[in-house]
Amino acid sequence: MKKLASLISVELFSAVMTMLLVAGSTIYFTVVSSRPQPAWGIPLLCFLFISFALLFLLSTRDKPFQHEPRTRILLIVLQYILVVAMYFATPFTYVAIFGTIWSAQLPYFMSTRLAFLLSPLFALPIWLAFGLYWGIDNSWISTLLFWAFNLFATMMSAAQLREARARHEAEQTNRELKATQALLTAATEQAERTRIARNIHDLLGHHLTALSIHLQVASRKANPEAREAVERSHSLAKLLLADVREAVSDIREHDHIDIQHALRQLANASPTAEICVTCDDDIRINAIQVADTLLRCTQESITNALRHGRATRIEITLRQRAHDWQLTIQDNGMVRKNWQPGNGLKGMQERAQQIGAKLEWQLTEPGFCTTLTVPQQDAL
């Protein structure tokens, strides 16, 4: 998280410094220029530069807007209008660097192919402004150069975006694999404990029962001198049988899957959100299918919250109630008003139905809440 924040700070610092240098030098050369300037020329340039910087900071912020992605699209359109206005407000061609900064944002709003196809159209105002309006000779060369710069900035941003998405997917897959591994380990341990308990009960328990019966018969047939020793042996056999049964009961009592560890594996190593897991101490889940459903629903909810809602905090709560288990996933992400359940939620609902569980979801302020209720009698 700190490395990501540091990287974003460096990129933001670079963009702001570039804008300050271009804006400052443009205003300076405009002031000292011998070219006649209208009284509103400098104030207009200041307004354009400051407005672009503010819109840039808004469009590149991590915190989601209430109306995503329409708000960011509007911000990027307004930035382009300001850039074109800069071309006609000053004759210095290097002000087109603002267009390069704008072009670096395009991969976040459109496909790389579309950005490439539209790049000549986006660069056309450079020639219209400096060639036709300002009458600068060979302005077509500047247009071609800045078109190439803008295209390069777009492609580099697209490559960085692809790398970030691939890294995020790899981290998500790694978390899912760790959670699945934890669940499989818990299931294996549960199966081994069950096997040991069954063997102790079936083999040792049956043999001790037979021994106790034989000793009881022997005590009746033995002479008075040997009867006392046989009865002591019979008492020891019954005591040992009781100890075996108690040991088997203790093993079976702790014969449950450690779902808490698997859930925490999912919550770990999220670079963009704080994920908190809260579980009751007395959670007892023995059915692997129930544990798997709880894990998969949690996994899908985290994915939806991060990918679609851009959540920064997710709270996962697992409670054991009198007759059921209740899993709640609450996030603070953004949800569109015309939201409709997607394939992820439908898949969660199908999983819930397979174990007789009930899946519910609701929009909260802010965020989204998913609740999975699993009746214990159907899961045993």
C-alpha cells in the first residue's frame, strides 16, 4: 500500500511540476513579449491553467465519485476543451504539452485502439490554432511532433495500466489460492482426525469391550483366590474403555474446519483496501461444502467491491447463531442507481441454493452489503 501511494505521489508530482513549468514560462514570455496582448489575455491564461490542473487532480483521484464513470468522462472532456482554448490563447506551441498530459489519461476511459484511431483528430486543433489562427510557419511540423508525443504518452499509460491490472489479478489469484489451500489443509486435517477417531472407536473400543465381557465371564467362573484379580482387571478394562470413548468424543468435538484462517488468507495482501475479518470464537463448521460456499461467496464479494465499487474498506463478519451461520460482507464502495445483479452474484446465489442457504444483498449508504445465511440442520 505504501509503495503504491509513493508511486502515485511521484507521478502526480511530475505532472504538477510539468504543468507549473509550462504555465509559468508561458505567462512569463507572454508578459515580456512585444506582441500586443489584450487586457484579459493574462487572466484568461491563468484561468485556463488553473482550471486544467484542478480538473486533472479530480479526474485522477483514487476516491470514486458518486456517479462513476460519467463524472470522470465529463472531467476529461472539459480538460480537452481547456487544452484547445490554450492553443488559441497563446502563440507558444509548447503549451501543447498540456495536450500530452491529457492524452496520458485516455487509456483509463477508452480502449487503446480507439485512442490510437482518434489521436489525429485530437491533434488537429494544434495545426488549426498555430497554423491558421496564429499564422506560424511550419506549424504542421509541431503538429506532427506533438501528435507523436501524445500517442507515445497514451501507449505508455496503456502499458502501465495493463501491467497494473495484471499485477492486481495475480495478487487476487494468489490470495484465492492461499485461501483454497488453507481450506483444503483444514479439510485434510478434519478427515485425518475423523479417520483416527473412527479407528480408535472401531478397533480399540471394540477390543476393550470384548475384553471387558470376557473378564466379566471369567470373574464368575474363577475360584475365590483369582476372582479378586480378575475383577480388578475388569474394572481397569472398563476404565480404559471410558477413557477411549472420552478421547474419541474430544477428537470429534474439535473435528471442524478452520474457516477463520481461510477467510483471513483472502483478506491479506490487498493493496487497495483495508479488509477486516471478524469471526465468533465458537464457529463449528464440519461440512466442507458449507466452508467452500462461505469462502467462495466472500471471494466474489471482495472482487466485486474492489473492481466495480472501488471500495477502500471491507468488513467480513461470520457469526454462529442458534440454528444457522451468518456471513456478512459490507463495503464502502460506490454503486450505480440503476445497478442490476451480475453473473458473480447469480453464481453466489446458485452456490447458496445448493446447500439450502439464503443469499441477500442490499445497497447501503455508502456501499453494498451481502448476507449469506446457512441453516445448520441442512449443513450437517
